[in-house]
Amino acid sequence: MDTLTGKDQFAGHKLRLLLGAYFEPLLLSPTDVWALNNRGLAYGQLGRWKKARRDFEEALRIDPGFEQARSPSE
């Protein structure tokens, strides 16, 4: 049986809090490519790949030259 350690659970909790921190800026400025990119990174860390990809693609739609969204792992 695979169980998460306390450290893993804490890290996951911190990521969920971080993810939530990107929603307010995007409500105020939905075209903030940095907020979209960072939320995409947080989604990726949580294994929510479709949502991560959607945020990266939206950042690129808004600013096609925004290289961070092209290579989010770098």
C-alpha cells in the first residue's frame, strides 16, 4: 500500500495553497501571462496536466512571444 509521508502531504498542501493564490490575480487581470504560467506550473506539480496545459496555451494565446509558457519546466 502506497501512503504519502507527512512531508509529501505538507508539500501537496502548500502547492494547493499556492495554486489558490493565482486565482485572485487572474480574476483581476485575466490576461496576466505570468499568473497563468505560474498557475500552470502549480497545476503540473499537482499532476493536473490538462489544466496546466490550458493555462500555458492561454498565456501563449495572449502573448505568443511568452517563452516561459513554451518551456514551463525550465
